[in-house]
Amino acid sequence: MSRRLDGGGPVAPETVVELEGVSKEFAQGKTVALRDIDLAIGQGGFISLIGPSGCGKSTLLRIIGDLIQPSAGRVTVHGKPAHQARLDRDYGIVFQHPVLYDWRTVAKNIALPLELLGWDRGRRADRVKEMLELVELTGFENHHPWQLSGGMQQRVSIARALSFSPALLLMDEPFGALDEMTRERLNMELLRIWQETGSTIVFVTHSIAEAVFLSTRVMVMSARPGRISDVLEVDLPQPRSAALREDPRYFELVTQVREALVRGGADKVFEELSFDELAPEEGE
Amino acid sequence: MGQVLRRVGVFVLVMAALWGLWEGWRAIGTHFKLTWPFAVNDTTMPHLHRIVQSLFEPAQVNGPWLIDILWHASLFTAKECVVGFALGAVIGFAIAVALSQSRFLERGFIPYIVASQTIPLLAIAPMVVIGLGTKGVKDWVSVSVLAAYLTFFPVAVNALRGLQSADPQAVELMRSYAAGRWRILWKLRVPSSLPYLFSAFRIAAPLAVVGAIISEPAASIQGGLGGAIVNFSQYYTIEPQELWATNIITALLGILFFVAVVLAEKLIVRRAPEHYA
């Protein structure tokens, strides 16, 4: 499968995620994490959310994924409420930490969502094999997570998120804990996977370079209250190659995002607790 | 192989050092006629070789060797311990699962669970033995129930902590797969709790032995180690080495249970090597 769209072809892509007037308050309204967020994400888009710590970008991601509830506003995914989308398993989630299960092998970690979906053993094994090829970890199926490097663990986590072919991939600083070289390699790998699977990706990051390099659109957020202060379309050609990192247009866009961040107040120091760290409530 | 040899070497060295300390203190104590902290003589500190030797002598005239008596007593007590340990583990874990499902339950019940351990076993033994006896339950099963009364506590407390130890992001992931409460419990919380559960089992294993031994006299059971201890206590001034020998066998039984738990943990719990104790 190859990618057709971006930057608005003749046919507007189908909307996958739509947020209307989404706000989130913590501590009985004493802290406003997000205020009045409107956004629409089209099919096949690669959207980055970038902003300073505490701007609520992880909170926004969790609201899209129905892991926390907004205080106000509406979240629609594929035309249905986020809650229904979660029950329909529309989301694949990747966190900054791989969150693999120590007691499961690589293969069994990847198969976890498939078990919950009730796939039989044979079908699971076939899919795990495919996924291992996709993230280039064939041969590691019987390793335990602690036997892998950080980058490899994160690839397992991506394979797990993609194993059940969710329409929407939510990634919360997935490469934030990795060294620069591993990060750039996984950036390329993620782009390839995105091309191959055609999924829609919402990607939270701290890195301006990463946001520009990967995305079709960068949403710049500002803090207190968290809101989307700028939206930049990234008109770099597809598919992206490593050479793009030296392209003048790439530098221009990086500068634009940086300026947008400064306009949003990202250069000021936020000493208060980050909303990203607040534990989500549990319960079905 | 070298590692096994080294371990055996350390074991032998430690044993030898303890032996030396015992006999050394004994020699000093008898030579200088120490009375502080206690008088040292053949009654308070029999020779260690006398203790070991007594195992291979008849406890009564023309009777079987002491070790033969203690072997059968150990088997009997071990049976009570295994059942008591299993019962305590199941009950403790069930309590932990129930409490992990609701803060309200947890807050409400934890004080009573803690309070249960402030009641001495001897105080509830008659109720259990007589109560269960009227239902036709064998006395040794009552002893198991009393041992379980001791062992359920560390299991319940640790398992609860273990069930609550699951990574919050792992819980979010499970929710993103539309997993409900029970599947999160089974696929995530229970496996996350296993290391906690096994540290509880390490505490509970020797506790089961202690519980069984204390409860045996209360249930008027004489065929176990508890019975043997009561019996040999009465002859302590004449034959102190027999009680000491019984104590050593009792300790061995506790250690055996502990080691069994550690081995089971190695087989069952899969986790990063740096987490191993």
C-alpha cells in the first residue's frame, strides 16, 4: 500500500478525529489543563502535538484515546464517541516507556491485544511473525524484554500497538527516552511503517526537529491553559528521506515551529507540576 | 559447578564457625563458672555432639531412635503445614483480590485484618478445634486451619500491594484494548503481583510451621513436632539434648519449606535479573 495524500489533494480526506470545544480541568477547576480545543485530523495524517512541559499535550492525547474524560467538549472518532471507539479498539497506543510485560516474551507481548480480541493461537502466531518483520525484530520472539536494548523494546511496543491494525496510532513521546542515533533510526522506521500501514498517527513530542521531519501537520501548543496556538502544514515531499534533514525548507519549517513555540510562551520556565504526570483514573 | 562448590564451602564454614562459637562460649563459661547472662552447664548448653548423637540413640529404653520418632513427627507436622500454607495462601490471595477491587472495601477491612493478628493463636485454638470437631473435622485439619490463620496475613497484605503495583500506563494500555476490570486483573495485575506474592510466601512458609507446632498441643495432638516439643520439654532437666535435637529438626522443616518457596519462585516468576533477591 502506498500513500496518496497529503497537504490536501483534490479530495478532502475523511475526518478520523474531531474535537469540539474540549476543556480539561483538574482539582475542581483550580488548574485548567486544556481550554477550548478544536481540531480535526484527516485519514492518513501524521499529526504532531508539540509544546512545553505542562501544556497538556499528553492530556489531550489521553482524552482522544478515552483514557481520561474531558471536563467539557466532544471527542469524535470515526463519527462515534471516543468511548465507543475505544471499545471498538480503534486506538493503538505507544508511550515514552515501552511498558512491556516482563513475564511475557517479545512474541507474547505483541500478541497481548490479539489475545484480548480472542484470536486463536495460529492466527496470533501469523500476525506476530508479520509484526516482527515490520519492526525488524525477527529472531527475537523468545527473548524477554529485559534482554533487549531500549530502542528494541520501543519497537516491540510499536509492534504491539499495530498488531490489531488500529485505525489510529496515539504516540506519547515514543522516542523521548532514546539516544539521538536510535531516535533518528526509529523516526525512519516509523515513517516506513506509516507508509506501509496507512494508519493515522497523533504524535506527542518535545523535539521540534522530530515533529517537522515526521509530520504532515504540526500543532503547536501553549501552556496554562493548554491550547493550540499555531498549526503548521509541513509541505515537505513524501516519502521522506534522511537527506531531508539538510533541506533548506526543512530548516525554515523548524524555525517557524520554534518561533511559534516562543510566541506561545514556551521560552518561559514552567516550574509547576506537569499535567502529563497526573495519574489517570481507572474503571470501565 | 565452581559456584556450587563455593556455596557448599561457605555453608560448611558458617556451620563450623557456629559450632566453634557454641563450644567456645561453653568452654569459657564452664571454666570461669559464669553466671551471667546465664549459668553455663550441661543443662543449659549441652555439647553439640551430644545433641547430634542423641538423634541416633533410643529416646526410651528399647524404643526406636530419636531421629526415627522425629522423622514421623515431621511428616505429620509437614502435612499440617502444607495444608495450612495452601489454605492461608488461597484465603489471603482471595482477600487481596476482593480488597483490590474497591478502595472502600480496602479501607473498611484492613483494620480488622490487622487486628486479627493481635489475637494469640492459643486464644482461638480451642474455638477452632472444638468448633470444627463438632462438624467431624479431623484434629490435624483444625491445626492446619490455625496455621492458615497465621499465614493468610502476610499473603493478603503483600498480594494487595502487588495487585496495586501494576504500572498505571500498563493499565491504560489494557483499557485501550477495551479490556474490562477482570481481564486487567487476570492478564496484568495478577502477574504483576507474583513477586510480591512470593515474598509473602517466604514469610508464610516458616510461619506455617510455627503455627502448626503451637496449635498441636491445643488440639491434643501428640504425633507431631509440637507434641514432641511438649514431651521433651518435660524431661529437659534430665535429657536437654533431646529437646535441642527436636528444635534442630523443627528448624530444618521450616528451612525446607522456605527453600521450596524460593525454588518455586525461580520456576514461576519471570522478571529482569536485577530484580532477583
